[in-house]
Amino acid sequence: MSDRIPPELEYADTDADPRLARRRRRIRAVAWVAVIALIVGGGGSTILLMLFG
């Protein structure tokens, strides 16, 4: 008899799914990078517009 647990029974319904937590962390990180890039890009274009505009 095998001691392996089938993947569908690996986590109880009350346990937090670690894959879901990693996915949420990754989405949050990507969102913050996008926000920072928009702020930096927008600020940089504003400065260039003021200098050369």
C-alpha cells in the first residue's frame, strides 16, 4: 500500500492553499511594479516636457 496522498486530497478545505497565496503575492508584486513604472514614466515625461517643451 502506498503512503502517497493524491493531489486532490493533499490540502483540507479549511487549509489555505499555498499555490493561491503564491499567486496572490506574485500578482501584487506585478501590480506594484506596474504602478511604479507608470509613476516614473509619467514623471520623466513631465520633466522632459518642462525642459524641452
